[in-house]
Amino acid sequence: MFKFKNLLLLALTTTTLFSASVIKPSKQFDADGAVIDIVVSNDNIYTSTDVSVVDIFDLNSFKKKKSITLPKIKDFMGDTIDAKIYSVDVLKDEILILSQGEHGFRNVDIYKNGKLNSVISIKDKLYIAKTKFLNDHTILLGLLSNDIISYNIKTKKQNWTIQASGSKFSNFVLNEDKSEVVVCDESGDLKIIDTKNGKIKKILSGKNLDNVFQADYKNHIIITAGQDRRSVVYNLKTDSSYYKTANFLIYSAGLSPSGKIGAYASDENNNVTLFNTQTKSKIGVFGENKMTISNILFLNEKEFFITSDDDTINYYKLK
């Protein structure tokens, strides 16, 4: 009995210490649905959700300024459902929206001056997983087939297309000047593609051994979020790499603007670990995320957001 009490006390103490070491968000605010994508532009926060809505929040107050609601769709059974909005992007006064269409196809629209203008519809029969602006007349498309397409929204023609690999597409991320895109897929390899001509410039391989769910690319540093429970850090300047390990699938990762701080979803409790990408030392563990992490977005070297498959957006500020 004495041993049991001691073991119970030890377990409770360990749990308390662990909980105390997890840093809580400074602020929380809610979107209309589970957050799939999040970007910051023009002093606003834009979130795409799974309920046909793009929410726009003021970056300073976190108060909702506006919501853009897309039409609902019919599923394969003929039932009316919300359209998932897979990605959102902003360039000047235009908002790029990729949404779920009927029959499994996708719609791409640009919202401007209160109107939704179609760029790609389900008639084009494309299975698009992600889209982002390259410039005011070009968008980049990532298809489930792992075809990457530079698409002219004025002429509605492709500038170039390339299949990054035969593996299923997972995600892509652009560098700061949008001259390169890093494509990640089920192979675990990363393909760095020149956005001007669609040529593969480099392949990073051998570190992630399975599907890479996400990547981020800042200041010549790339970080990955892997199904193999590895978050790999590549330094393209020094041509070096290493990885951090977790005890659970790593669904999301992010970098601060300088690339000096890395972050990855590090356990089954949906906590996120921050670390110094140069020294590899841990900065802290950040929690109170209700579901699987979907995005880690840094505003600067001190402030960042974490979203999950839930409507709550967590904001954190480093001391």
C-alpha cells in the first residue's frame, strides 16, 4: 500500500510538472470553423475553414472584421454540405480562395471589391490541393497527382507544368521572393523547383523516410513535418541537415522570418516545441491546442499563431 501511494504521488507530481512546463497562449480567438489555412497580410489575418467561410481578423485586436461565405455544394449522395476551403492567399486587394467543388473537383476564385470571380471551376476537372499567388497575374497550383502548375489567371493558360514525382502530393511552400517552391510528398524527398521555368533545381533526400506533411522555407532554411516522426532542418547555405524526433506523427512545422527559430508539433497532446535551429536547443513547449495541428505561423521572432482542426486560433508571444 505504501509503495502504491508513493507511485501514485510520483505520477501526479510528474503530470503536474509536465503541465506547468507547457506554455499557454497569450490570447485566443475563434474562426467560424476548423482552420485549414492561415495567412497574414495588410494588417489582417485571413483564415480558410471547413464551413465554406474565409474569416478576416484585425491583426492588432484579433476581432473579426469580415467573413467571405462561399456557396454550399452537393456531395456524392446529393446532400447539401459546406465546402472546405483548402487554401487562402492575399496579394494587394485580391484574395485567392481554393475550395471544394462537386464530384471531388476544385474551384479557384479571386475575391475583390466584394465580388467572387471564378478562375478555375469544376468544369476544368482539376484535383487541386493548394494554390498561392506568384504575382498579380500568376498563381501556383499543386495537384494531388503531384503536378505543379504555373497558371496565368489573365489568359487562363498554363505557363508550365511539371510532375514533381510519382508520389502523392502533400504540400508546397514558397520562399520569400517566390522564386522557388519546395514540394513535399509521400516519398519523403523535397523538390526545390524554379518558379520561373518549372525546372527542378535540387532534391533533398534521405532524412525523412515517409510522407512529409508540411514544410516551411525562410532565409535559406527549410523545416519539415514528417509522418516518420522527424522534423528535418536543412541549411541550404551550409549544405547541412539534422532532424528532431517526436513520439507522435509530426503534422505541422514552421520557421520564424530569420529561420533561427523552428517549431514542430511534438506530441499526441497537440503541443508545439520551439527550438533554436542553429544550436538545436529547446526554447519551450506551447500548448492548449485542442486538435491536430494544422498551421504554425510566425509574425516575427517573438510572436506566432498555432491553429488546429478546430475553430480556435492560439496566439503566443515569447518573452
